Amino acid sequence: MLRMSKLTDYATVILAYLARAGGELHTAADVASRTGLGVPTVSKLLKLLAQAGLVTSVRGAQGGYQLARPAEQISAADVIDALEGPVAITACSSADIQCELESVCRVGSAWQRINTAIRLALKDVSLDQLIGSPGTPRPRFDLAEAAGADTGPTARGASR
Amino acid sequence: MLRMSKLTDYATVILAYLARAGGELHTAADVASRTGLGVPTVSKLLKLLAQAGLVTSVRGAQGGYQLARPAEQISAADVIDALEGPVAITACSSADIQCELESVCRVGSAWQRINTAIRLALKDVSLDQLIGSPGTPRPRFDLAEAAGADTGPTARGASR
DNA sequence: TTCAAAGAGTACCATTTTAGTGCTATTTGA
DNA sequence: TCAAATAGCACTAAAATGGTACTCTTTGAA
Ligand code: SF4
Ligand code: SF4
């Protein structure tokens, strides 16, 4: 279903909490209890986010995590990059993975364009938009229109 | 890595072959030998594509597959829908999957927008563009510019 | 000085998903 | 009637995912 991993999703939730909570330090246990996620999972994710440079950590007693930079400067693409590596919708979109069909295949370049378009969409949404009040989702990315009510409503194909 | 499944990728290759080969019937074995994929895999994929209505099949001797409609009317989104079900980047993007965080989570709506944007990008690329002559990839979707050389850092030309 | 609260790092396992294969039934032209 | 071809399951091996456990290091405070 072209889904991103649950952990990436959770990471977004965690970052959103940190962003909303302000600049103070928050322990993993604190974040876990506020978000409803498991403590070990939150701990693991915060570690990864710290390695990626999205949050900063303070060790020792009274330690914790906080956002490394303002929420406006953290994009959805950053989060995905941190947890899943660069977006690569096909094998040939990634530099280190080889596709043996590459010589016969003529569709690769088109997927590259799609890949780039997706990346742009991800880059365009920042954390402060993610936590924006539910009623006012201000998309800078206007393409969302006209795409039709695909994701939501009734006719759930559920073809799986 | 936000990757689509290999089978979906292969399906695209198969459809591209059918599109390029014209309106005649092609057997699964034929397609397999031309694309370099395994016969059982091709067979399975063509079955799925037939169920999704992207190709039509003729049973019996001298049977085979062909595109159900002109290549211009088959989009990348169609292919992904056929094999992976509707695009749903998060659990809450899909109607039949429940996320227990949905009450606490404030980021869902933003992901919905991203989801829609991705869907639009996929819908905008049709099969005839996928097989378009390598030198003239005409993107109707101009956003591909300016996104930077993200996907192919090094020598990943792949634009054959 | 000592202790306990935190994060850092690593390794591991259970589950799920993916990819591929095999087999049988059905259709249909020759 | 036969053989070529798709239709439809059912199954298995391999990989990715999600979650957990454990030890090590840092550091503020008693
Ligand atoms: S070369 Fe073709 S088949 Fe291989 S990963 Fe790229 S698009 Fe897919
Ligand atoms: S509700 Fe929030 S946590 Fe749950 S799937 Fe949607 S975005 Fe992710």
C-alpha cells in the first residue's frame, strides 16, 4: 500500500509532542506516557532521532531530549530520511541497490521523476504544520486539491 | 525507504512491454522471456492485472493478454492500486485500519495531505510516458525540478 | 563520594510481509 | 480429442518489521 513504517509514523508523533511542549527537556518515559506509546519503543526512536540530528539529548540524571531546531525547520522528509533512509520508490532509485533489469527496463527514469515529486511533497510539510491546529491545515502544497477523495471516504476497496 | 514492492515494479515493466508491443495477444511465457522475469512471476502478475482490469485475457489455446485500454489511460496510480491497494502512507490514511493513537495524535491530517499529493503525482504519470523514448521524458508534473539531486547522489544516471 | 536517574549501544526474538513456486481446474482453437 | 493457455489456490522460504532485554556510560544531587 505504499505505506511508511509504523515507527516512522510514531517518530512524527513524538516530534510533534516535543514541538508542542516547548524547549524544555523531556525524558523518554515522559514522552511515552504522553503519547501512549511504549517506553522501549519511544526510547529507541528518540535515540535514532538524536543520531539523525533532529533532537538533541542530555545524558545523566535530569537529562532528556528536545528538538534540535525550530519546528519550522524540520520537514517530513527529514523524519523519513532519519528512520527509513532516503526515499527510493524503486530499486534503481537508490544508488546502492542494483536492479538486474536495468538494461532492459525503460521505465526507470519515469519512476525517478515520481520519486522526486514525492520527495518534494514530503519536504514541503514541516513539523509546525504537522502539529498545526486540526482545523487549519494550511498546505503550502496546493496539489492536494483535485486529487479526488481517494484516501478517505466510502468505497473502501480493501483489495488485500 | 518508502519503497514500493518489487512486484509492483515488475508489473510496470510488464505493462510497458505490452504497451510497446501493440495490441496483439501475448502469452505469459512470451512476456517473461522478453522482460527477463520468471515465468511463474509474470503469470501471477498478469493474473492480478487482469483482475484489476488493466489487461484483458483470452483463455484457451492461442490465448494471451493485452492492455485493456490505451497506454495513455493507464496511470502509475492504477498499477499501484492494482497490486498494493490504495496508497495509504499512514495507518489512518486507510479506512479499514484503525490507529489507537488517533485520539491523541494531531498529525494525521497533515499526512493525509501528503498522501493526496503523492497520489496526484502517481496519477499524473501514464504508461505511455513510462515507455516514452528515453530522451524525451515529458513530465506534466513539473515539480520534479528544484527538488535537488536527492535520489541519485553519485553516478546513478539510469536515464536510459 | 556515592547513588540513582537518565540516555547510548547492542543484541535478540516474534511476527508479519514479501517473493516465489507448484499444482490443479478450466477454457478453447485446431 | 488434444494441447495450449489462463484461473485459482495453496504453500514455503526469505526478508523486513516491531518490539524487548540487557549492559554501559554519563551526570546531577544527596
Ligand atoms: S530498472 Fe526498471 S525494473 Fe529495475 S528497479 Fe528500475 S524501474 Fe524497476
Ligand atoms: S492517527 Fe496519528 S499515529 Fe495514528 S496512523 Fe494517523 S498519523 Fe499515525
